[in-house]
Amino acid sequence: MDQHAIVVGASRGIGGALVRALLDRVEITQVFGASRDPMASPELLAVHRGNPSRFQPVQLDVTDEKSIRRAVEEVRERTDRIHLLLVTAGILHGEGIAPEKRLEAVDPAALQRSFAVNSIGPLLIGKHFWRLLRHHDRAVFGSLSARVRSIGDNRAGGWYGYRASKAAQNMVMKTLSIELGRRAPNLICVSLHPGTVETHLSAPFGQGTPADKRFSPDLAARQLLTVIDRLGPEDSGAFIGWDGQPIPW
Ligand SMILES: NC(=O)c1ccc[n+]([C@@H]2O[C@H](COP(=O)([O-])OP(=O)(O)OC[C@H]3O[C@@H](n4cnc5c(N)ncnc54)[C@H](OP(=O)(O)O)[C@@H]3O)[C@@H](O)[C@H]2O)c1
């Protein structure tokens, strides 16, 4: 079947690996890879060189609604339907942002940035892309969340901005699943936990996780696509782990 996919947050890490894994699938006609500056990403440049006709880089910042609108128009010039939309854009640390170990480290500007990317970002993507996901075929809108966002499972504390913005992201996806369930009945909306994956995002923190519980981005991408392949309408609104198991809120 002629299928189109877009990964938002494709320049590296899990998003970059998802782009490669999707291009390995014969049923996928076209993959769009979006990030703030896709052609500055060595990973995406290599993908583009290897697949000039099936891979399309798209410039988009999830915190900039105008850029999202522009990206939708760009995608529309090439297709009127998307079968898989994955939001992998997310931040844990960066300029002025670090996971807070204690209350004194809480910084309103860093919190606002975390919420802008991690929670409001997927909502704006849903707001502007959902029409491309409304068609007669099955479609999936997945957003990468994190197990540490669980309120019930929060025993260690700390990481206020990341935990809270990812918890908000889960609420965004659940709420989208209800509204879009009415407006795009073939669309499945899910939050997905990829496991601990060796990427730029996890590099400063992953050492506490045993080596056999840390995945390479390519393995994580394959595992996520296996989970996505098995999703049915009853899964819309769920939070699901890399092993296909539902994760309690
Ligand atoms: N790695 C893990 O162990 C782990 C565990 C649980 C959940 N997750 C989640 O999985 C997702 C992917 O993480 P990762 O480990 O692959 O991280 P990563 O390697 O740091 O990649 C993050 C991606 O997000 C994009 N991005 C950041 N800000 C953006 C913005 N404003 N607009 C558009 N794109 C933006 C980056 O692109 P540019 O900066 O080039 O724009 C990059 O492509 C995140 O949501 C993360 O929270 C990861």
C-alpha cells in the first residue's frame, strides 16, 4: 500500500533511527523528516543522499506555529494523506536547561521552554497536521513520552520540568485521542515510551541503567514500529511501552 510517514524531531537520536527504519519498509512510499534545521544534521544528510526521492527534509520548530503551518503546506504539495505521524521532538537538557535535582534549581524560563517543546509542541503538531491524518486508511499519531512522567510511580523526585511537561504531554495526547476519535475515526493517537535509549538526550544520565536495559536508537526504533504495527482502534488514548505493555498513568 502507498503509505506516507512523518517524523517530527528527526535530526538525531530515536527520530533519526525511525526515519531510517521507515525507509527500510517497502510499503512506505515517502518519509518526511522534520527538525529545526534538518539539512544541518549529518544523519539526515546521509539519509537524503541514500534516498533522494523517498526522503523529504522539512524545516519546523514545534514552538513556532508559523513554521508548523509552513511545514504542513510543504507536505501537502507532495501528499494529501499521512499514515504515520511520530513526534520525537523533546528536550531534557540544553542551553539554560538541566534536570532540577532540588527546588533551588527551579527556573521559570527553563520550565517554560520544557513545556513549550514537550507538551505544547505535540499539541500544535496535532492542531495543524490532523487533517492529513483523516482518510479512509488506518493512521497513527504517536508522541514519545517517558516513564518518568508517571505521577503514581514518582518515588525519586527531582526533574520537575521534564516530569511535569511529559505528564502534560500525556494529557494532551489523551485529550486529542477523544476529539480526533470523533473527527478522524481511523486515527489512533498514542503516547509511547521508548525505553532508555543511548542518545544525546540520555547521554549525561543513562549510566545508572544496566547496559542490557539500554537500547541503541536503531533497536528502539524497530521496537517502537513493532508496537505501532499492532495498535488497534481500542488503543487510542493509551500510554504504551516499547514492549507493547500499557503503562499506568
Ligand atoms: N533517550 C531516551 O532514553 C528517552 C527515554 C524516554 C523518552 N524519550 C523521549 O524520546 C524523544 C526523543 O528523544 P531522543 O533521546 O531521541 O533525543 P535527542 O537525540 O536529543 O533528539 C531530540 C530531537 O528533538 C528535536 N527537537 C528539539 N527541540 C525541537 C523543536 N523546538 N522543534 C523541532 N524539533 C526539536 C531535535 O532536533 P533539532 O534540535 O535538530 O531541532 C532532535 O531531532 C523525546 O521526546 C524524549 O523525551 C527518550
